[in-house]
Amino acid sequence: MSDIEQLQQQVDEQGRVVRDLKAAKAEKAQLDEQVALLLALKKKLQITSGNGEVEADGPKKKSGGASKALVLKEPKGTKDYTPKEMALRTDIFRTITSVFEKHGAVTIDTPVFELKEILVGKYGEDSKLIYDLKDQGGEECSLRYDLTVPFARFVAQNGISNIKRYHLAKVYRRDQPAITKGRMREFYQCDYDIAGVYDPMIPDAECVRVAVNVLTQLDVGKFVVKLNHRKILDAIFEVSGVPADKVRAISSAVDKLDKAPWAEVRREMTQEKGLDAAVADRIGEYVQISGSGEEVLARLQAMPELMASTKAQEGVKDMGLFFRYAKIFGIMDYISFDMSLARGLDYYTGIIYEAVLVEENVRSATTEAQPPASVAKKSSKKDKKEEEDESQIRVGSIAAGGRYDELVGMFSSAMHTKGKKTDVPCVGISFGVERIFSIIKSRKLEAEIKANRTQVYVISLGDKVEDSLLEDRMRIAAELWDAGIAAEFPYKIKPRPQAQYDTCDSSIIPWAVIIGKDEISQGTVKIKNMAQKVEEEKGGVVVSRSDMIAELKQRLQMN
């Protein structure tokens, strides 16, 4: 990272400190001190970069119109991916997609931006994180915040009564990127949803089965799927005495219990949300309950005050049915019934769930991703991309979802002048690909990752330019491509032999077809294993040109 980039990062971070202090109405002396520090950093950046006025969000152009130095960097909260990283991500997407399709799902696509009115009011306190696009004199639009609301709009708009769909796409959130919390502004989600009227909890159980299948096939390590039910949670708030106008705000606070201790969440409820302390204490008695599904279910059923609520009765009945189906699907060992799980989004109406790495796995992955202390001391500037990856590993949540029975109905009623509402119940799961990618990448060495799909490299050997055999290499490559074999050859008329062998090593190409003047004249080629040193095949196995394809397919196990 250059000096200018470091200074710009310091300006951005100090700008956030100042904004936070203003929002918290800090004392004037403290605020003035931090503002002075911000101004000093801006001045230093201005001198270093040779630019004019500088703001917390970046340098401005000089008022005289002089051009500024171009800083080559990704926008905050985004990330470039190298070929090797993209090879890993592609494998992840293939694995996820294969599980979705195994369960009969079809895929759709929706625009990266939606009408603003489609998105607002669906995400609770997080609605402020929606990216609004600049008005160009047409419709007011915003970048999509997730894939669920666009899916519900798609179902309502097209009059769909049932569909099992998956969608892999980028979403956008106007959050302040935080390395320590793994927040990004642009990231992929992989969603699987079942829409339609079915008997209770059958699709719900299958969604959790899909989650378990995906995470076990990706080998992310030990994980647990936390479950709760919005109706049970709403009943807890009801019997605890939470005012109706504070339910969603308190639910959002409860949702932070996986990241913060109860004392901190209680303080937010009472001091920031204005909840009576006695009410907060009653909530605490419930939301700190967790354990195996049937054990927690029995505890809830033994609470007469809670079970007096119709909502609680409905939620407990649903969960009893869910655990019955979960046993059949063989996923009970992955499940924890956790009363602290709230999922702050406004559209959930039934079961909610979240898959998280267990603490030992999070620590293990983080440790593997970090360099030894001796290496860290030698490096004064830690690579930014590595910091992002480690931060995401530290965040345990890797998938989440739940039931949302009324979201489609909200859109369908808005479509009709008479306000006719057509509910299409939905349930789904969304996978956090960026976090999963970070976990998998942390366990692999860079040299072990194969960025390409090349199976064969065509090599020519000869001492003279006329021995380059370029056209013969091209003919063999074309023959391999026609046979469905991924192949490459060097783009030089006279490539050096060692350079060709080095390409096989660096690109992890397992097989080589080697030719020289003798092979061409005799109508043969040599096939050499470049991945393993086979003593009896040290120089390669000689086969006739006509048998080359069949021999390679056998060795590549393509038959």
C-alpha cells in the first residue's frame, strides 16, 4: 500500500470517528480534538498527493482544474479476485449449484437494481444501508440489498403460485466496510427458496437439509444450524411486556446476542431503545435458552405464561413438526434450538435459521490464515486482501434464512387497485459466499490452487528455428480441443524447453504431449506425466499419433 493510500485510509477512518462522535453527541472538547486530528491528516494528504482540498471520503480536484494523481485501488468495501481465487470461487459455486439442482430447483435472474419503493421498508433498521441511485430524470431506483425481496417481486409480478428457485448474484449494502467484522459493500449471495402453498414445515425442513448438504460438501468445518421461530419470539416479547411499537427494535437488539454479551444487549434495550429494565430482564430469561431441539421444546412447553400465548402455541407446534421431519432427513445432529436467534429483517413470519461455524473452527481457520509471528514482524505493511480474508473468517455466520409468508402478498396487493392480496408462502436459505470462500482459501497453499482447467500442454523440442514445429503444435492442440480435452501450447515460434516445462509446473498442468522432428517423421508423440515423477516413464511414453487421443482420455479417466 502506497503512502498516499495509507494516508487516505487514515483520513477515512478518522472521518468515521468524527461522525460517530457527532452522532453520539459527544462533549465539545473531545469532538474538537478529533476534528483537529482529522484536519491535520487531510492537510498531510494534500501535501503528499499534491492535490487540492481533501474530504474524509477522498481527495477533491484542485479548484483550478489541474489533474490529480490517479490512485489505483478498488472502491472501499469491494475486492478484486485473482485467477486462483476465482478458480476456488467457481468450484464453490458449482458445488452449491449442484446441491440446489439435486433438489429440483430452477434458476432465475433479476435486475441488479430495483425500483426504490420495492425495497424500502423491508429490512428494518438496515433499510438505511440501501444504495440509492442518482435520479437521472426517470424512475427512482436502488441497488438490490438482497435476493429475497426481488424474488418476491418476481413471483408477484408474474402471478407465480409455486416455484423452487435458486439465484447466485451480487448484492450491495451502503455499510461502512469493517475489516474486523467482515463487512463488504459488494458481495455474492446464493439463495434457494421454495414458494407455494404446501403442508406445514415440509419445505422448511428441506431448506435446512439443503444448508447441511451444501456446507458438508464444501467441507467448511464443524458448524451448527441455529433455529428459532418468529411467532415464539413475538410471544416472548408479548408476555414480557414489550410495547408493540418497540417489538422490531428490540428484536434487532436480541439478534446481536451472537456477537455481544447479554449485558451489552440489555444496555442497548434499556438505554438506547428506551425499554423498561424489568421487561428487558424478563426477555433475558427466555432468550438465553438454547440446546437440542426436543430439549428446548420441552422447556418451552413447561412455561405456562408463555404457552398461554396463541402465537407461542402455533410456533411450538411448527417446531415439533419440524424436528420430526429433521430426524427423517438425518440433520438433527447439526441443529440447535436457540431463543436468541432473531433475524432482524421485517419480512420473516415463521421459522428462522442461521448456520454458524463453531468457535473452535473459527479460531482454527483464523490461526491458519495468519502468518507466524516471525513473519509478521518482518512485514511492516500487511497485505490488505489477506486482512479482509481473515476478518471474514472471524465472523461465524455462513448461511441464514427462514419463512416469509406475506412478502409476495405485499407486492400483489399493491398491483391491484382494489388492494386484492394474494399470498404465496415462501421459505428459503441464503449462503454467504465471501465468508465460505475465505474459510476454504485459508486452508489451502497458494501453490496448490490450480487456476486453469488445462489438462494437456503441447511441447516441442528442437535446437534450430526450423525445428520449432509451431504448426504441428497447433494441429495437435486443435485435435485435442475437438476431442473435448482442455489443452494449451506456447505462443512462441521457438520456445525454450525449460520454459515449457516450467509452465506445466506453475500452471499445474498434469500431462504433456511432447514432439520433436523424430516424432513427426515417425508419426508418434510422447505422453508425459507432469504431475508425478514416474521413473519408468521418465522421458514420456511413446504412442502413435492415431492413438494419442484414446491414450490421453484413458489417462485422464475420460472414458
